Amino acid sequence: MADGVFSAAANGGQPLSLKIDRSFLKGVPGETDMEGIVSAIIAMAGSLGLEVIAEGVEEEAQVNFLLSHGCTRCQGYLFSRPQRAAQIRAMLETGEGLEKSVEAPAPRSVRTVESSDRAVASRVERDHPLSAAS
């Protein structure tokens, strides 16, 4: 592979993920430019079928923003400080220290499907249905 080029075939068919660095989250929510960049990253990853993981999440407002834009995986100090493997094992076995959860906001219900290929549009509608309340 050449520098700067990624081959999904080289991944052996494993699910791919894209991480959003914490430096992008410092102005989210609140800074319109950073919100636009983060929401565009999430949308791009979604259109490519990539899982999105946000790193460095420190505030519930950040989680709410991320969830409302389709990023369902977050990590950061809001949830836990770094732990040793033995501490993580104990947390998983006892459930102690795992009580932090954030209520997900209602999902966004905006979707535009424009395609001259009806099969593509049908797959998008099938794989990403909007709720009946939309």
C-alpha cells in the first residue's frame, strides 16, 4: 500500500471503525464549526458502513451531541479514568464502577435518499428505517 492509502481488503473482512480524536470534541457542543466537522465525520463514516468511536469524552453534553448525530460508542474520563487490566476484570465481574450511563436523546429523523438507482435507495430505506413517529 502507498502512503496515505487504505485498503479495506487488507483488513481481512473485519468490521472497520473510525475514531474521532478528542481534539475535535473540545468545542462540542457550542462551536458551530467543530460541531459541523464532527457531524460530517459521523455522517461520512456511516455512509461507508464504519463504526464511529469518539475518544476523550468528558461531558454529558458531548455524549448527547454524539448520540444525536449517530455516534453510539464513546470513551473518556466521563466514563472512567485509565485502569489496569486487573481492575477492569474486577469491574466486569462485579459490575462495580460501571454504573455510569447516559440517556440517549431521541434519534434524528432526517434522511434524504437521492439515487437514480432505486435498488440503492431501497437498501438505504430498508437498512436505516425512520421511526413511525417521524
